[in-house]
Amino acid sequence: MGRYGSMQLEVEKYFLTLTVVVEVVYQFKLSMDGKNCVFKKETRLLTHKLMVRRGFNCSPNCDSCVLGEVESILHLFFTCPKAIQLWDRMEAILGVRLMTREETVKDTWKKSMSDAARMGMGTKQWSVYFISTCWTIWKQRNKKIFERKEFPLKMIEECALQDAKLWMQYC
């Protein structure tokens, strides 16, 4: 494949990724209202908890941890030990707190954004890292469930950083 063919694939991959990210943000039903983030009740991300509620024959428990916790959005992205490891690594690399664990997704988002702003990280930059970390957690969860593949934390962290860098460059 020639030089421009390879570049074309990268551009197509980028726009496909961007389209999926927009869908994830939509699924969180996040809208910016000035400085405040407004969350509405979420029912579109098919966590195990929602699958059981919709009649799927599966366990409501998280596949990624040994805690036996129900896989809710809050657990999957913020309180699962695997997710906590990734958040901690991302924060160590960036030198700023990206995520402050709270009781709800809405409170986690709001508190995390205000903490990052106090530490000098801009809202856009923080949002990109926050969403890319969530997106990476979702992708890794799906790879484990559907492809039976697990990746080392280092590889997962590199994926989140690479996605964030691409989104900041092109958005």
C-alpha cells in the first residue's frame, strides 16, 4: 500500500473512532449547560445489570473483577478495581487528578471536572482524557466478553492516551 493509501486508512480509522465516541457521549446523554454538566437517566449502555433487567439470560455481575459486584455504569467505569487501576495510571502519567469517585456518575463527572480545573487542566483537555479513559474501559470490557481477550494494563493505558492525543489533535 502506498504512502497515501496508508494515510487514507488512518483518516478513516480516526473518523470511525470519532463517530463511536460521539455515540458514547450521546449514550451518557451528556449536555453542557454553561459550566454545569446535566445527566439524564441512562438506559442505553448494555451493562450486565441492564441486560438482566431486559430479560437476557446472564449474570448481572462484572466480568472484570473478583468483587462479585453488579456491573452498573458506575461500577464499570469508576469503582471496578480494573477501572481504578487504569484511572490511577492515567493520573500518574498526566500529573493531574482525572476522576474523583462519588456516589453517582453525575457527581463523579462534576466533581472530577472541578478538581481538574483547580489543578490547572483545561475543561476541553480534561474532557478528552476523561472520555477516552471511559471509552477504553468500554472497549476492553467488550474485548474480554466477546473476543475472550485481556490486555495488560500498560497496553490499555497506551490505547487511552493514543485516543486522547488523536481527539485533541483533530477536534
